[in-house]
Amino acid sequence: MSQVLYDFTRQDASGASCTAHAWAKVPALLTPPEREAAKARARALLKQHDAVLVAHYYVDGDLQDLALETGGCVSDSLEMARFGREHPARTLVVAGVRFMGETAKILSPEKRVLMPDLDATCSLDLGCPADDFAAFCDAHPDRKVVVYANTSAAVKARADWMVTSSCALAIARHLHEQGQKILWAPDRHLGRYIQEETGADMLLWNGECIVHDEFKGLELELMRREHPEAMVLVHPESPRRVVELADVVGSTSQLIKAVVEGTASTYIVATDNGILHRMRQLAPGKTLLEAPTAGTSATCKSCAHCPWMAMNALQGVASCLETGDGEVFVPEPVRGQALGCIERMLDFVRANPAALATPQRGFVPNIGSA
């Protein structure tokens, strides 16, 4: 097996969109009457503007419910990309983080793409500046460049392939079988997991998700002793020791399917706690526990929620439709250059559905990607 190489130093993600800035911008909680009024307003505006709401599993439950109630989509980033491109609405409202809005615009340049808050970004995106990434690629011209969806349009413009956590293993295995060497960015934990599963020769950018990087192996072991009947579900952006303790390792959609289709009554979930809303709706009789992100001396035992995802709110959906603020633009030639790596992924997924559904180490049978 090839050695995993962390070939780039950690980036500073403390700029204008740092986590303190993000938490400061999280909208105030609405009272039940205010929430119903905001939902009604957003629902009317979606219809008025021929718009559809595309929401990620990690955003507020009210937004997920609104998307489903109005014919939109609640999904992982792979299905968000496909749904937005195929839906006939002239306007897409993307409730998630900025790279998701950019991906929607790249795939649907003729549509207007709005976001509740354009400052909602991602630590993986922030930690992989396009110019530095280009220099990294230039230093390794013999490698296929594979980037995670959690990157800017400018980074995707330099890539050969984009992947999501649903299809990353299958695509990396495909490249490895072709004898290709891979340059991977930006999540080192996901890259390491893929490298170990496939044996591919990979150079890894040294980035991480600030949410998944905080899960603690020791604390998870202790929780599992308290709940020996529980099945442990882990997103592969998590540290190695956390992944090693998992019964199921997979994308957000795969983890949801594990809860719905699994026979256990209790699940310990190691991903952003926004996913629990959909899990509870689809498996109401099951007990869901948040995996620990800190030791017993910490003020918060489990704080697994992305501050940028939390910036999305019902108020923002209505506001962006009323004012036009929050519109996503991806200029040429970046859009056209980025389109190739995204379409390559979508074409692969379309041509190889069985490859995505094949259980990998730690997966329960019949758990595939969305």
C-alpha cells in the first residue's frame, strides 16, 4: 500500500468568514408564530418567483421541511447538484454553504441561483486557496487532480474530477485500476480513508472540516461502552480512530439509510447534528445519540454543528427572493473550466450505479449512495 503523504501545510482559515464571524451572523431563533409566518412568506415567494428550494441535511430543520413541502430537495451535495440541474424552476435557492451554490450555478448557468447568506462558507473551502492549490498541482503534473465538492469554483477549475463522499471511493478505485496517481484536496481525513480503502497512490492536501475533525476516539469508545447495543455511524471526514470505531462509514445519505434500514434501536451519529432532523423523521422509533466532540471537562460534550450551515434560516430564504441579494455568480472562464470535473463525476455516477452501492469496509449491506 502506498504511503499517505500530507504534502501541504495547514491553511489559515481565520479570515472575514471565520467561525466567530459565522456564529455572530446566525439569525435569532423565531417564536412558533414567527416561524409559521416566515414559512408562509417564503412559500409564497418561492411560488411567485418560479423558484425551488434545495437544502442540505445540515441546515435548520425548518428549511428542510419547507423544501420538502414545496417540491424541493433535501439531500447530500451529490443529489443537490443533480436535482438543481434537472429541475425546471428558473430560480434555485440553495440552503447550504457557498460551494453548493457555486456548483448549482456551474451546472445551470441559465438559472438564477440565490443563497440565504453568501457569507456561509466552509472551512475546507477556506483552507484551500486557489493560487496555492494551483502551485501544488503544478509541482505534480503527473497526477490526476481529484477535489472534494467542498472547494471553490476556482479550485474545481483546476481539477480533473470532483467527487462527493457518496462517490469518492468508487471514483478513486476506478482511477487506481487505470494506473493513475492522484493528487487529492482538501480533506486529509477523507483522503486518508480513501487511500487506505483503495490502495491508490495519493498526495493529500492538509485540510479538514472543523466539525468532523473535533470528534474524539477516546470519548466515542466511552460512549459505546455506555450503549453497547448502539450502532456507530461515522462520516469519513472524521479522524482515523473515530472511523475505526464505526459500524458504518459513509456519506450523509448513506448514514440516513443505515438508520432507516438498520436493525439496531440506538445509533451514535458522528457527523453534523443537523442530520438528526431528517433521521428522526424517517426513523421515528429509533434513539439517536450525538457522538462526542470533547472531553468531560469541556463546556460542550457534543457541539457538532457547522456555524456556516447555521447561518441559513427561513428569514434568509424570503429575503434573498424579495431583494435579489445573495445571488451566486461564477464568471467565465472559471465556470466552463470547473464544469468538466463536475460533469465527469455525474457521468460516472450515471454509468456506474452498482459501483456506488457496493458495500465497503464498515458498510452495512444494501446501503448505497443517494
